[in-house]
Amino acid sequence: MKAYSVDLRSKIVAAHLDQKLSIRKTAEIFACGKSLVQKLVKPQKIEGNLQPKPRGIPRVNSSKLIWQKAKFVHY
């Protein structure tokens, strides 16, 4: 599933914070879950960030992987 656009995220957060709507009412208006509204409002209050988090498996540098393996092997 794709991340919600930043435009939609900002509209949801604005409806909750600026218009003083409850989380349930905001979720009902935008036809989304109340957990989504909570997940969008919290980072906005703390960091001021509405960008989606990176998705997928983080790639590990092969040299770093070799170093980590070497730490566990005792000669």
C-alpha cells in the first residue's frame, strides 16, 4: 500500500488541530481510521514533520556486514 500524500496528511492534521475536531470526527470526515489520525498528529506536534517514513528493508553495506561477522568470530 502506498503512503498517503503529504497534501492529504496536512489536511487531516489541519482539520484536527486548527478546526478543533476530535480524532474520531476527523477520521469520519476523511474516511480513515482514528489510529491514522493519531499517527499523523503526534509527529506533527513533536517534530513538525508530515513526511512518510522510508519503507522497505534497509540496505546494509557489505563491508559493515563483514565487520559485524568478524566481531563474533574469535580466532
